[in-house]
Amino acid sequence: MIKASPHINATDKYTGLNYLFLTFLKIGCVSFGGHMALIAVVEKEMIEKDGRISREDLLNAVSIASLLPGPLAVNVVAYIGYHLQRKSGLVVSMLGVLLPACILMYILSWCYFNYIHVKGLSDIMVYTVAAVSAIILSTGLNIFLKEVKGHQGKLALCFLSIALLYFVKGYFIIVLLMVTGGISGVVFNLGNLTNAQNHRFKWEKLSFSAKAGLSALAILYTSFISGVYKYADQMLLKIISVFSGISLSLFGGGYVMVPIMQSLFVTELKWLTNQEFIDSIAFSQLTPGPILVSAFFTGYKLAGIAGALLATLAIFLPSAILMIIAAKIFKQNAGSMLMKNALAGIKPVVVGMILVSAIKLFFSAAYTPVSIALFFAAFVLSFRFKFNPVYLILIALTVGIVLHFSA
């Protein structure tokens, strides 16, 4: 059962597959701005508005996903879908959140290879980025006020995370902060669980399906790092091996993998020209989805729509399967005082990650007076009046389109 927040009894609401698909489809249509943007919209839609999950569920998902390979946002979606409706929920949730980006990527790819190069649209995103960064900041502050404020240890961890993540780049600093937070939580009892019932941490035997999943992932990853895929005659087999390997090698976000993918696709495999690779990344920024949706573009060039679908499936599904197996181990130990205290120390780090993401995202775009005004308006509407973030993003996107085509 879902653990309810103090204000919303999420367990009283049945969450069907239709709800998961339609909700994540809506979220997928407006998830511009990276993984924290998607998490912010999930928080507003599924916690504050619908009460289908608790804030603790979301923070747990982000904490686990941050320590595993793969695109963080899609792994969080997979966790939520599996948490609510098991395997069926995982499938429909991932399908819903990725479908809008894949459809738009298909249109852009078709135009690119069959008609014209689609360029000059990046300035539209300046206004969307402003609204998205405001929504992420609002979400981070809301969680900060509920989970961190008033506790000196958690405040110290949160501010340390903000300072280090702002000035230091790389996945290893995230891991270091997560480990520091977890150890601090255990040592200083940040969960305030002195009188709570303690359950010993346990490692139960994995189910047959979990073992089969791990075996398949091991085979795919071995094929990738050994380069065996190079000797396959079928392009579709190469696509599955390469993109699955990327999925299981991705630590620290999609941007970390961009130079590696460029070296692999352009220099080694010669699947794309350098300009095509750059354009694929630019197109992924125009879609409301993770940067790794650029896999659709590459797969489309190599083997048409079948290649595009296989590349997209291969880059997102393996890490999602790993996420679910890790989540099972976590749930088996949900009653462990060790686990609870560790998560109590990790959560302030996650809050710091959300706040830093908002700050960095805002300053990543060439802001204008209009975008600054949109930022403050979106922040006030989201933080003070709980305005639906979907509408805020759509308004910002409309402003960008109008100003772009009227210039």
C-alpha cells in the first residue's frame, strides 16, 4: 500500500492503468527542461492535485534512481508505475511519458532526412525554460519547507549539496553527497526513530523474473563493452546492443553521455556525421522529454521506424528494469531503522539537487526581459497559488512561438 502524506490519503484512491497512461501522457507533453522538470510536474499532478502517491514515495524514487545508471526521470516514472500497478503500470507509464517526445522526434527526423533541415527554433525554448525553472524552484522550496526546514542536520546537508553541486560537475559528486547523506542519517539518527520498531536489514533471494532480468542485462552489457555487436550482420541487433549498453553505462544524466555517444556514433561506428549528431541533440532539446530521446533520430537513420523504436526501447528499458529490481530490495527493507535513517539523510541532498537544477536551468538560457517576467510570474503562480504547471508551460511555449514567428 502507498504511504499517505499527512494531507492526502492516497491509499483511498484506486489508480488504474488508464489514469497512469493519461497522466504521464499529459506530463510527457510538457516535460521541457530535464529530469527535474518532469519530477516537479509529477509532484504537482500526482501528489498535490490527485493524491495518488506520497511525497515520500517520490523522494525515495529520486534517491534510488540517482544512484543507478539510466535517465533519472524515466526511471522515476518506471518506479511510480511499478509501485502502483506492477509490470503493467511500468509499461503504460513509460509509454505515456515517452510518446509525445517520440512523436515529435519522428516528425523532425522525417523532415530532416526527407525534406528539410529544421533549424532556428531554439530561441522558442528560452521562454519555456524560464517557466520550467520557476516550477522546479517552487517544487524544491515546497519540499524544503516540509522535509528540511527546522532540522539543523538536514539543513546542513541541503546547503552543502547546493554549494557543491552548483560549483562542481560530475556524477561522482552526486554519489559522494548521497553516501555522505546516508551515513549522516544513520550516525545522527536524522529519521528521529529512537522509539520506532526496528527491522533488521535483509537480503532475500531474488525471484526468477528478477534473476532472468539481471542475466539479460549482463549479456547485453557484456556484448556492448566487448564490442561483439560489431560482428553482427543485422543492424537491428547492433542497435539493441549499443543502445542497451549506453543505458546501463549512463551515470549522472544524459549530458554526461553526449561526448561518449558522439565518439561512438560519429568516430567509431560512423552511423552519423558530426553535424547529424549535433542536430539530433538539438532536436531532443525541442521535444518535451529526456535528451536521450535523440536515440530515436539515430535509429531512424539506420533502420527506419523499426530502428527508431528499437533504439528508444533499448536506451530506456534496461535501466528501468534495473531500477525496479533495486526498488524491490528497498521495499523489502522499508521497516529497517538503518534504511529509514539513511533515506532521511539522503532526502536533503535530493532537495538540494532540485534547487540547484532550477538555478542552473534558468541561467543556462539567454534570458530576456520577457523571460525574466515569465519566470517570476510562473514562480508566484506555482508556489503561492498552486497553479497547474501544465498550463504554465503551455503559456510559456505559446509566448515563445508567437515572439519567434512575429520577429
